[in-house]
Amino acid sequence: MAKKKRINWTAGDVFLIPLKNGKYCVGHVLDQNMTNTVRVALYDEVLDMSDKSDIENLCNVDNLISLIEVTREQLDFGIWKIIGNKMTDIPISRYPNEQYRSSKWVGSSIQDAALAEDFVNAFYSLIPWDDWYNPNYLDKYLIDISKKPKNLILVKS
């Protein structure tokens, strides 16, 4: 079996997370502070793969919905397609787990990249938001509860 080719990515890369409707959610690599993880920002910005969006118009801080540290395999193997690179407007003090830097990251919370995919699919009402043991589980990945969409698919309510 052929090995998957690793993709080189870096801080500032803008990437697309595939959604279940064939479109893509915009994400932004903030940095890599620990081996095998990446800190990312997710935005309420959706593109078709054919869209030729100006990279400078993407990753608008007003559209920021989540700051999360995830495993890096989706970037490494090109599942999350990189479409460009730009500086972030998010201060490092807001990066996920930044409060644990002084303790060498002890206490950090890291999620599997698949959780980020579930989060954005639920955010866009493509899968249920509350289909977890704790029906409000995904709320904690929002930067603010005010960013929670009103038209979610709810199966436990």
C-alpha cells in the first residue's frame, strides 16, 4: 500500500474543511505549539471549491466562531486543503491553551481533528448539534455562546 504524501503547512495557512453538503468551511492555522497538534481558528465563512475568493477577504475576525487545538493529520494529508497564507489578526493571548504555556502545556485540551469537522457540520445544520452524551457539548467550542446558530438540527430537544 502506498504511503500518503505529507503536505507541508505553516502558521498563517488558510485551509478548507469539507462539509457534508459539498462546500467548505474556512479555517486558519494559528501555530503549532506541541508535536502532532495545531492551533486553528474556524470561521463562519463557506466556499465552493470553485470559488476564487480573495484570500485577504477570508478569516475576518468578525466571522470567527471557534479557536481550538486539534490533531494535525487532516492538514498533513491534505484533507483540509490549503488555499493560501495570510497573517492572523487574533492576538496570541487568545490562542487555544495559551494559558498553559508557562506550565509547558500541562493541562492543555486537544481534540481530534474529526471533532472540528463535526463541529462545523453541526454549525451549518448538516448534522445534529446535540447528538452527544451532553447535548450542549459543542457549545464549549464556540468563542462565545452568541455565535451559536438559531437554526440548528436538534434531536434531543
